[in-house]
Amino acid sequence: NAGVTQTPKFQVLKTGQSMTLQCAQDMNHNSMYWYRQDPGMGLRLIYYSASEGTTDKGEVPNGYNVSRLNKREFSLRLESAAPSQTSVYFCASSKGGDRSYEQYFGPGTRLTVT
Amino acid sequence: GNSVTQMEGPVTLSEEAFLTINCTYTATGYPSLFWYVQYPGEGLQLLLKATKADDKGSNKGFEATYRKETTSFHLEKGSVQVSDSAVYFCAWDPGYALNFGKGTSLLVTP
């Protein structure tokens, strides 16, 4: 039981390049989330998927797109990376509904955009 | 809108010292409140929760009481250990995800 896995662990991009961050969970959870963590800012929600087939914007969605590929996988895409997107990205999952608060986090992806 | 505010860190304590990390909330009504912990190099983990006013959450020697009269949810531990060194986040639940405070870094020295 791996929990929530994320790939890659580290990535360096040049401004304007694109990439997709991958996330998968093996807990049969309904809901999945993408957050970014910046110094002094805590974690901010980028997008979430309450259930398979649905996605919704969070607090900071600009510059990102997501795909809920199936119940297990939720990917985050940066179409044209900018230095302001340098951050640590965390994927999380939960059973959803009234258990949305109990989230399980992956180990994170550290992204640097130069 | 609703939010949580945490004391700024870093907090540095000696082993076996008493810990308090302050968290206050601004909310319409009484949302559920949580403490999450992030150990170095890892993602966040749920530490404890309180789903209604006057509830006390506890786990691993940590406690927090949801006090509606002071709109607070302070995290406490009677005797910290080096292994408690981490970043602690207060959070509330808007119903679909979590809204986190900015985090408080704790360093416990031997």
C-alpha cells in the first residue's frame, strides 16, 4: 500500500516550457487535490476533484490545468511555466464528502522555473 | 471570509519544554478545525481535529481545544521531544478541501 505517490520528485524548467506532474493513490479515495507550498504562504489549493469525472478551481488556478484520468490518478499540467510557479507541489487524496478533511499527502514535487 | 491565523515562527524549544502554538479563526459559524504536521522532507499528516465548539482533539501527546469564546484552537504539548521538530499547520474545512494557515516551524534541541 503506497498511499499517494507523485512523480517526479524534482524538476527544473526553463520559462515557457511545459510539463505534467503525476499523482496516483491506491486507497480507493474519491477526492483528490493539488496544493502548492511557498515560504511564508502555507499551502494553497490549486485545483481539486471531488469525485471521478469532476474538477474545480481552488484559490490559485491560473497557469495550471488538471485531469482526473480515473479514480486513481490526478495530473497537474503547466502549459507555459513561469518563475512565479517555482514551488513545492503536493498532491493529496481523501474519501471525500464529510471526510474531506482527512487528507493523505504525497511526498511533493520540488519545481524550479528559471 | 473565513480564515485561520497562526503565530509566526520559528519556535525553538529545549527537549521536555512545554509547547503552545497559537491559532485563531475568523469564521461564520463554527467550522471544523484541524492541526496538520509536516516532518522534514515529507507531505502533511493529520495530527488532530475538533469538529465542534468545546471539542478537544488529541494525538501523540498533543492537544487542542476548540474555544468559541476566544475563537481559538491552540496546539499544546506538555513535554516536547526532538522528534517533534516539524512545521505545524492549523486548518479549517470549507466543505470541499482544506484551508491552511501559514504554518509554524518548531525546532526542538536536545
